[in-house]
Amino acid sequence: MSDTTEFVIEPGRQDIIMTRLFDAPRELVFRVVTDPELLPRWWGPRFLTTRVERVEVRPGGQWRYVNSDAHGREFFFRGVYHDVVAPERFVRTWEFEGWPGDVALETVTLVEVDGRTKYVAQSVHQSVEARDAIIRADGPRGGR
């Protein structure tokens, strides 16, 4: 896996683009980012633990994850899958339950590059202000 996760966060735009290169085939990366047993190993910032309450990787399927900090505080995230083309991409909504109504549309694309997989997630928020609030709260979600 690459050492860094790269973010593109341009002023005045509604999106966040996150890119990471994994030293693994695309099918394996797709499994890791969709399998409820494997998701907690990479989703969310390193200082939080993740619990998967629900993940239905199919159009119309719902997902819900819970991040917990060292003090036992919990942060809930949820959404609905709109498109799934394994192992190439999925499109889903993404919402932090602490700010209900601020729903982002996230497209995750997995591209094979010389036996590795380039993971690109673009989250489009409803407004520049909503996107900036997510960034100010704790920075964009980073892989583990």
C-alpha cells in the first residue's frame, strides 16, 4: 500500500477527491472496501475504531458505520448504494448523522495500474459550505 493518501480540496468547489495506491489486485481491494469483516481495518481516521452495523453492497442497499474514540464517543455514518459495478466502482450517498441532511454523493473508482490498484473516491457535497464544514470538523476521512 502507498504511504500516503492524497486529497484534492480546491477552494470554492463542493467536492473532495481522495486517492490512494494499493499494492493489490483490484478484486481484492474491492472486497476490502465492501466486506463488513474487513472494512473496520481501513475506514476512518487511525485514532478511531470502526464498527460496521450494516452494509448491503447493491443498488438500493444501505450501509451504516460507527466510529468510536478513546473516550467512548460514537460518530455514525450512513448512506445508500446507488450503483455497484464490481470490481470497478460503486456510487453511494454518505451522511454524518451528527449533521442530518448534509448528504454527499460519493463515487469510488478502482483502476488497475501495473498490478496495483488506484483507489479514487470523489465526494460531492451539497454546497461549498457543507464541504468546508466537514473539512474543518476533523479533516476528510483518511484511510488507515
